Amino acid sequence: MARTRAFILLALLLSMPATVSTANVITDWDEKAVDIVQPGMAFPPPTVFRTIAILHVAMFDAVNSIERRYKPYKVELSASPDTSKEAAAAAAAAAVLVKLVPDAASDVQSALTNYLATLPEGQAKAEGIKLGQEVAARILEARADDGASTADAYRPRTRPGVYVPTAITAGSQFPNVTPFALTSPSQFRPKPPPSLKSEQWARDYNEIKDLGERYSTKRTARQTEDARFWLLVGPRSTQPLPRQVAIARNMSVLDSARFMALVSVATMDAIIAVFDAKYKYEFWRPITAIRNGDIDGNPATERVATWQPIDATPMHPEYPCAHCITSSAVAAIIEAVLGTEEIPEVALTSPFAPGVTHRFTNLRVYTEEVANARIYAGFHYRFSTIAGREMGQKIGTFVVRSVMQPTQTAMSH
């Protein structure tokens, strides 16, 4: 019996992968942060991307102060090489969340206490906590007046006495928010949307009129599933994919910190850039255009008085597609870091498609699904998805080449 058990144990050991994918302090606190800034199925304001970006650059600068292989994002403090990276990163993340999500402060402090209890007591831990808190304070100070807290002042277009829909728009202050890496919000602003008299406008109008209508019979079951799946917005739609990649690739704490910081900075700058373009062009959404198809001056666009998309249209101008720019910015960062668009399999879920899991092993397939889903949902024209994807690619490429670069010392090894 003992020999049989030994053979079974040996067989199990031989069948196990040589390395087991494990989470670390960076991926753990990314997951905690997303749960805190975007609880449940809420549609969060775009400022939550800012919180995630500040959290990740704080964790990166804290860890990088201990193991100086990259240029700091903003802060580099003196730290012993023996300082606990885990304590530093966790303390930095918690400090950011307490400051920016004060309603969750008690939950954050509890999570930090529980996490720190798993680390060995001693000077390394104590110095790590102090370092993380100090780095976070400096990053928060640097972003304090970046324009994100400016009150919404969007002026609805109307005439005296004439009713217009009264919901407050989202992100109207973002064209004036200081980017994390871009030189300006308009750095990669796309050309204007096509003329309403053009063949392209008529083609894309008619495509979404057919495929994006709520009860469309021309949309396949899988297209409907994709449309509903990607109703998911906010960090819950962007963070799980890179987080799973970092875990699957067994990235070190520092490399995970840099990777997730690059992703989060690119995502936030993509949000700033897309709102810059949206409020520059103020292009009409499909529900507005299709219900007014008889006034666009194009004989190939037929009005449908009762047309509706698959769900409530987001409350900001149409062009370009925000989902497309963020997913493509994330993909550009991942491809730049890994050197390939092929990724370890990731599994994504959405509260808007219960029981459904979408799996990806290729970044292009991922960004294409996200873009097409916004057409099937009735939210974006194809030209808008193309513009968004191109912007995201440019932003991700710029970010990875501009911030948190390897130091000369690291590059020489």
C-alpha cells in the first residue's frame, strides 16, 4: 500500500506544471481595489479609473524604491534592499483607497490589517509600511489638482422653453484633466467623424440600425451575447485581463507592479483622450440619429421612429468608442511587455451575461470582440470603433515607451 501511494504521489508530482501560477501583493490589491471602487453591477463615474491609476503608480514607486530597476513614475525614496515589498505595496494601495474612497475606509483598513498579519514581523515590514504610506502621500499630492474633481458644467443644447433629456452627462470635465503620461488630452485626437452626406455614414448608419436594434432578428445569438456581456464598464471591464496575465506569467512583485501600473496609466489616459474627442465633436448617438434619419441630408438613411438600442445608451457623446480605446490601450501595453499578441488563456465574466465565460488567448480577438459588441449593442458606429481602437493602440504604445522605463543599470544586465 505504501509503495502504491508513493507511485501515485510521484505520478501527481510529474503531472503538475513545473511552475504554479500564483497571485502576489500587486494582483491581490488590484482585485481588492476594483471591488472597492466598483461594487456590484454599478455604472461608476470615469473618475474610478483615476483611482486605480493612482493606486498602481503608488504601488510601483514604492516597490521600485526598494529594487531600483526602473525609472520611477514620480517618486523615488531611500529604502533598504531588505525592506518588505509586500508591506510597501499594500500600505501604498490602502493609503490611496482611504483617501480617494473615504466611505470604504474601514473596509480598507481591515483588509490591510489582515494582509499585513500574513507578513513576518520585524524592521523590514515596519519600513515597508512607512515607505508605502509616504510614496502614496506624495503621489496623491501630485494628482490633487489635476482637474478630475471639477464639477460637471456641460451645457445642454436647447432653445428657450424647449425640453431636452435631463440626465447629467458623464466625463464632461475630462478634456481638462491632466494626463498621467500623455503630453495633452488631445495628443492623439482623431480626425472628425465622416460627413453625414457620405457613403460611409450611410453604410455604418444602416449597419447599426439593423444589428444594434433591441429586438433585431438580423443579429445572431452570439452577437447578442457579446453585446450584453460588454455592457460591463469601468475597471471591472479592464483590470481582470492584465491581472490574469500577470499571474499566469508568474511576474515578480516589481514586474507585476510596473505591468499593472502601465496598464492603469494607459487606461486612464485613454479615458481622458476619448472624452476630449467626444466633447470636441459632440457626435450624435445612434438612437438620436436613427430617430432623425430624415434630417441628415442623406437619402440612404431611413428614419425609424421607434428605434432603440439593446440597453440604455451611455450619457456622453458618441465619437469615438470608449470601450474600444480602453481595451486597445490595455492590449497595446500587454503586447509591448510580452512581445506578442498571444497571451496565456484568460477567463472573463460579466454580470450582464450570467453564467457566461469568455476566454481569450489572443489580444486582437479580444479587442475585436469588444469593438463589435458596441455595434451590436446599438451604441457605436463602426467608424467610431475603428477610431477608438487606433487611439488606444497609439496611447498604449506611447505610455510603455515614455514612463517607468528600465534603468541603464537594469538594461546592462
